[in-house]
Amino acid sequence: MVFDTNILIAYLNNEPRVVKMLSDWKSSGRVLFISSISRAEILALPEIGPNEINKIRAFLNNFLSIPFDDSGAEAAAFLKRSYQLGLPDAAIAATAFTRNLPLVTRDRRFRKIREITVIEI
């Protein structure tokens, strides 16, 4: 499963439900993925300071990061055109789409994308 940026932020904010679900999935041996776009989004948050960056990088290293490449760019362009998404959202959805993985998110806009399976938490 691919985790949307909003799930990663919820975990970093210690939201109990998200912390429990991610911990349970990791404990069960599931492989947890993120898009390299989510890595960029998290590390670009204006409210994080230099002391937090290493903590956030360590957290992100618990996931397998899928690089955003030309295949992802083509899929993101298709999803952006088809569903009127912003580029970061289209890129994250494309990561799930091109790898045939479900997308774990809180963003209800992803529900309309027929090409992916969405898990909302």
C-alpha cells in the first residue's frame, strides 16, 4: 500500500488511530510504500525546523520510497487531466496506479479515481 502525505503528517502529529494502524500494518509484515513526492512534501513543510528534519527522515526511512519517474509522470498527467487533480495528488495517485497498490489517504477526492483502490483512515 502507498501512503498519502496526509497520513504521514497525521502519524507525525501522533494521531492515535493512524499511529495504531501503521504500527499494526508494519507489525504484520506488510510492505509500506510512499511516493518520493510525499517525501518532498513532508520535508518542505514550512513549520518543521532543522532539529525535526532528521527525525522525519528516520520516520520516512521506514517506508520503501517509489521514485517519481517518466512512467509515473505519464500516469500523473493522465490522472490530472481525467480528474482535475493538483500535480502532487496526481503524482501520488499515479504511484499507486502504476504499481497496482492501494492508496491509504484521508483525502476523499481520491474516491473518484476508478483506476486505484482507496483505503480511507
